[in-house]
Amino acid sequence: MDDLKQSIFDSAKELQLINFATITVDGKPRVRYVVGKADNELLFRFCTHLQSNKVSQIRENPHVHLSLGVKDLETAKHWLQVEGIAESSTDKTERHSFWFDELKNYFTGPDDPNYCIVITRPSRIEYGTMGSMNPEVWEPK
């Protein structure tokens, strides 16, 4: 893994609050908070209800944007801006591997028929550093 990809992974590998943006059917942006993380291939995942607006918006237009990495300005060091293509998955392996106990507040378990995983495959990631106006850019090969 090259240095930039490793830095991005280090910033995104733990569950964290992410701003997730889709486009509505009438062409307007819609941003909401989700809790997600990236794997070592820089695929970003979070869970949601299968019947949610975000899932139907992804079906209509899979182009999405994620922003993450800053919890508060006092401790912020890096941030990520991710452009990509999203899809929803009800694959059993995906659902079980993402599951954590706090999700019991929303779903009956990883086999709940309403539980799905949204997977974003990035086409471009900007890795910004606080104090710099020029982020480093990673694009998959």
C-alpha cells in the first residue's frame, strides 16, 4: 500500500461519523450523518434501513460524496472528501461482518430483513491536512 493510501486508510478504518450525500429524485443534494468506516481497499461501508430514502436515491443515481475525519477543530489533523459510486447490499456476509451491538437499537440482528449495507467504491479521495489549502489526491488505478 502506498503512503497516501495508507494515510487515508488510517484516517478511515475506525467507525466514525460521516457526512453522506446523495442526489434526490428532483436533483437536489441531500446530506445526512451515518456511522461507517473503510476497509484496506478503501471501500467505505455503513448500514441503513433497506427502505430508507438514501437507498432509493442510490438506486436512481449512485454517485455519492462522503466527508469524514474531523471530530472537532481542536484535535483535527486530517480530513477526507470521497467521491464514488454507492450500492446497497443485503449479502449475508456483508451484513454479519459490519454488525456491532449498538445496532440492536435499530435492527433485530444482522439477519433483519430491513438491515442493509451501503458500500461506496471511491473514484477520487482528497486527503486534506489542516493548515494546507492543497489536499493530496488518491484515485484507484
